[in-house]
Amino acid sequence: MKTAIYVNSANRINDARIFAGIKSFASGNGWDIHQINMFRTREDIAKVKSLWRPDGFIVNRSAGHNNLPPSAFGKTQVVFIGSPKRAAQPSGTSLVNDAADTARHAARELLSLDLSRHAYVGWLKRSAWSERRREAFSDILEQHGFRPAFFDTARHGENEPECIAALARWLKGLGGPAGVFAANDHVATLVSSACVVAGLSVPQDIAIVGVDNDETTCEGARTSLSSVEIDFFAAGHLAAEALARLMSRRPVPPDLLLCPALRLVRRESTRRLAKYDKPVADAVERIRREACRGLSAADVVESLPCSRRSAEARFRAVIGHSILDEIRRVRLARAKELLSAHSLSIEEVAPRCGYRRVSSFSNFFRAETGTTPSAWRDSCGRRN
């Protein structure tokens, strides 16, 4: 039996998703897998090696953590998730986000909004991953006739109040309406705060897309934030697969592996319906927030200032389908998200999607997809 160690980063949400992907691979290949906290020194590695005698490590060095070179692990095989902190440092076998795929999701969302300007706001420190996203986004926008502006957040260090004030001045000078692709969800919150300072409306004046789909961050913003969700489960699975190839020594994986984006999660920051019909926009946002808590079409109709027939017609004219269809669409998206994580049973997923009985949830899922929740989960695991 092979023993592997996952060394996590500071992001508990992403670590959980990555580790689920690693465990999925490990369980299918008979590995003994353990998760430990961040490394700081070579002595930390030596202690872990003495305790577990692992055959391999998967080390998450996102955001500059666990920034030790491959040589620190001696003869033990290692796969890194994320780039080294310094470009000149040896990278080893590394898995990074597919910047082009991530930028495509963001660009497609912003280009659909009929905006006159576009921009990219980078990470608080100079980093290769942020620059890759900027370059990929610029390439796509230039193909569509736009030359996106760039706000160099790193110029302000980590002084966020100063950064927000400078961002506010910069956003006012963009002209509008404008679409902003932020390096990640934290940067997207800074853009959102800067819009408040500048007296700009989100999404009417500034539409915002972040990256990571950190629900606490995205939902906690004054205007909920649309975000590109990275497929961290697939990242864990890919990293484990690469480690298996290294440990078997054939065939050796490439030095650089790419982790895809999963989807764009649309929230208020890119839902520009309010320009056309504010009550319908508010209804759509309520459905997004409450559909999985038992919200009914009748509840939504009551919030619209017109009769049921007029409400349904008004909703369909703006959205393109009925209120009930939108509720079911949101529930299905949530069901697929929970099922693909492989961490909850079907009995646990059902109530989190608005269904008290598993049978009702299963009937709904089969009607929407043509297959059962368990069969869909199995096929998802095979794809990953």
C-alpha cells in the first residue's frame, strides 16, 4: 500500500475540495492518505517523513505557502499545486490553474452584457498566476475589439484602504458601463467597495467577476459577486494521478499540469436585468438565494407588484422561462455541485436542495437529467 501526504494551504474551503479529489483517487488505488498543516521548514518535512514514511507528497503552495523547493523532499516524490513564490525557484511537477480557461469564463460573461469598457484588477502582490489571468483576459477581449484597462493593485502593497480609494478614482475614470475581471474573489470585494466610495452602481455602472467562488466572500459582499469556480476536486484528482505516475516512475507526467475552471456562478454583480425590470431582477436574486430553502413559485409571485398571470408573463419576457423553471434550474445546479464534491450522501444532499424526501429529490433529478443522483455522481467521478 502506498502512503501519500497532502500538505494543505491557508484556504480551508479549497483545501477541502482538493483533498476530496485526492481521496477519490486514493480510494480507487488503495492508498493510505493523510492531510497535514502547512510546512515552514525542512525540519517539518523530516518530522512527517519520520512519522509516516510516505511514498509521496502533494503540496499546496497557493498564495505563497509551503514555499520549499523540490530538493527539500529528498528522494520522496512530490507534486505541487500552485507556482513557486519566486519565479527563479525550481518548480518541480506543478499543477496550476488554467488561466486561459478561467479568463474565457469571465470574458464570456462580461461580453454578454453589452458593456462599453473592460478592465482587469490584479492581485495585491505581484504574482505569476495573476499576470497569467490578465494576459489571457486581454487576449480574448482584444479579439473582440476591446483593449482592457489594468489596475496595478500591487502598487499599493497590502494597504487596502489606500487601494480602495485609488480604485474608486480609477473606476470613475473608466467611463461606463464597464466590466471588471478581478484576480480573485477577495480582489472583487475591493472593487465592490471602491464602487460604493465612487458612487457607482453594481452592476449597472460596473459589472464584476471574481475567481474561486468562495461563497462566504461572494455572498457577503454588498452586491453578491459572480465568480468563476475552479474545479478543485479535479485538481486534487489530477495531482494524485501525477503523483502515482511519479511513484511508479512510468510514464513520467509533464512538469506543468493545468487545472480547469468548472463554471461561472452568476450572482447580482453581473445580472444587469435591473436596467430593464428591477422587480424581476430582485425576484431572480431571491430565487438564487432561497430556492434551496423551499421557496415556491407562489412565494415569488407575491413579491412582484402585479397579478400572477402578469407576473409570470413579465418574468418569462425578461428571463426566457417560467418562475418555476428558474427555481428548478437553481436547485439542479446546487444538486450537481454537492454531488460532484463526493463528500455528502444522497440523503444529505436532498434537503440542501429544498427537498424533504429523498424520493422527491430523486424524481426531480431524474426528470431534469434522465438519470439518478447516484448514477450522475458515479459518472462525474469517472470523468474526473
